[in-house]
Amino acid sequence: MYQQKPVIAKGVDWVMVGLYVLLVMVGLLCIFSVEYKTGDRVIQSFLGFKKNYSKQLFYFMACGVIAIFILLIDSKLFTATANLSYFAGILLILATFVVGKEIKGSKSWIPLGFMNLQPVELCKIFVALVLAKFLSQQEVDFRKQKSQLIAAALVFTPTVLSILQGETGLALVYFAFLIPMYREGLPPGYLVVGAAMGVLLVVSLLFSAKTLIIGFSILALVIIFLLRRTIFRRNRELLAMIAGVWLFCSLFVGVGIPFVFKHVFKGYQADRIFSMVGVDNPFANKDEVVNEAEAKIKEQKKRQQDYNVKQSKIAIGSGGFLGKGFLQGTQTQGDFVPEQHTDFIFTSVGENFGFVGSALLMLLYLGLLFRIVYIAERQRSTFSRVYAYSVAGIIFFHVSVNICVTIGLAPVIGITLPLISYGGSSLLTFTILLFILIKLDADRQMVLR
């Protein structure tokens, strides 16, 4: 009997597709609003491939072709090529050290003529696939430390390479893969330790290491005194645990944090982090300033470090509740906000459409995240579920960090707003991430490994 070939619409989650298209359209409007000048011919400029919004439109059309191609191929291809694509991604990152183009102090781009490709951005797709492939294998027991270490190595190898490239911000995105790992059985103790280290990092920005170590010592002695009967009569292990926590915290703030700020972060990155809490960078190399002229230059740079965030907050605050109206934003139209078409694109939403527009954009992202989690939980395959949670983690991290940066709650680390910010690499990455998920969901009756 004749069997009709499957059509592209079969099983496709059109809610996800609709949210994707809607967010890209919002992004095009935002990029247009910060670049449009009175007198520009809109249709000609959109088709001219000279303005950033024109380029983004063509990138979107190219991504549409790629999305259709993904929906037409066999889902088993993703599992079959997961390991190979991961190693190809690592090789691409390594290639940037040889043929890479340096942009804004980061040699993480490969020039392709019509666009610049950022392999560490694209590698998020390959890490999501290889992590899903590894955790879906029947012989893998994620409760065992060996499996946890292998998964960590797969995730954090690109992280180390990204830091070596000078892309600390994108390196932090890879911590989003802790979400699918936690969903698949990663002990919560790891997350508790990670959260504690984050709290210690924030506290260490406000107080000196000496003050904190004294505080830890006093707190440990008070706890030992209050629990002295339990400790010395029945539970000596509790004393060892308290001593271990005290030693870890003391070494973390006394040795670990100074090492990171001196040898991992660049000077301007450390300055941005400390300026966020309103204090001078205590780890700055004071020997660099040898005369009064250099001292003045350094002081000027220090004043300019938080200029982006100040202008961003002015733009968002000036939008008020309802906004100034489309193309009416004085801050964004006047180019007062640096990088307003990429990392600070959210300022155009805040100024043009105010609190209401910003809240609606957040609802769109929230709807997208809830839809991804819903799709993840209806999968029969571990591979598809892990991949879905990886996509959710990446989008959540990008959105939360980008918006926190624009309103001054996080240091400037160069993370784009998904599907909104200008950039071919970013749009391509999120398009592939989402449409692989849509394809896997369309074939969710298959058990993939």
C-alpha cells in the first residue's frame, strides 16, 4: 500500500515556533529603533545589508532555511554525530588561537567575510548534544562520581578554552549545564557548595580577606562553643566538619579569590566587578603607574568603566511606565548607550516601551522557558530530556545575566539577549538549539540514545 511521506508540520510544536519568530521580530524592531535616523529609506536600508538591522534580517532568513533543514532530517542524526560534533567544536575553538580575529580584546572570532563566527558560542549546541548523549547511555550511572567527573569534563573543557581566549562572560554560560545535570541526579550538595562560593565571592568584594578570615574564625568558635557537649561527648566528626568548612572558606577568600582576580580576570574585568559594588579594585597592579600622566589616564579609564551601565540605567529609567514610544527614545536614538544593538539591546525596550514593554518581553521569555520545560518532561528519551533542559538552562542564564547587567545588578561581561541582540553567531546558535529541540519533540515517540 502507498505510504505518504511525512510532512514538515507533523508533530511540530507550533507554540515554540511562534515564540521564536515573535522574539526575533521584537529583536529586529529593537535594532531598528537604535539605528534608524530621520530621513532613512526604510525598505532600501532593510534590503541593503549595510545597517545592522538589515544584516539581522538576512541572518534570520538564513536561519529559517537552517531551521527547515533541521526539521526535515532524521532525529537519530543528532545522537549519531553528537561526539563528532563536540570534537569539531573544540577544534574550532582551538583554531581561533591560530586564525582568530581579535575583537574588543578577545581573540575568539573566525572571520567568514559576510559575518564573524564565534566558535565558543556555537559550541554550546555541541556540549548540549554530547552531554545528552553521555547521560542517555544505559551503562552510565550519574550517581557515581566517575560519571559526574566525565560530564563535568565535557562541559567545562570549552569553558577553560573560552577563558584563555579572553571570553570570560561566555565561559560563565557553561555553568547553565548544571541544570540538566541536577535534573538527572547530580547531588544537591554540589549546588549548595556552588551557591556558598557565590555568596563568599560577593562578600569578598565588600570586605578584605583579613576581616573575613577573622569573622570566619569567630563564627567557628561560637558554633563550637554552643555545640560543645555534642561535639566532645558524642560527635567528634562534627568538629572536623566545622574545621573543614572554616579552612575552605579561609583559603577561598584568602588564596582563591586573589588568584582569580590577579591571574584569570583581566584588569578591566576586575575593575568592572568591583565598581559594581562601589569600591576600588584592591588587586590592581599599582606598579603599572609610574608617573602622573599615566595616573591621570588610569583615573579617566576608571571613570569610564561604568559609563555603559550608567547610560543604560538612564535610558531604561527614562522610559517610565509606558515608554516614550517607538523611535522616540532620546538615549537610544542619540547613541548615548554603547553597544546598544548587542549587549545593551534591552535599553531600547525599556526606553521605547517602558515598564509595560519590558514586562511583556519578560513574559515572552518566561513562556518560552515554561514551554521548554513542559516539552522536556513529556519526552520518552533521556537524550531528548537532557537536551531540552540544557536549552532551558542556556536561555535562562543569558536572559537573567544580560538584564542584570543592563540595570546594574551584574558586572558587564558581554552576554547577548537571546534572539533579540544583533549578531549572526548568536542568532544562529539559538535557532539551532531551539529547532533541534522542536525536531526531537516531534519525534518524541522514538527512544534515542
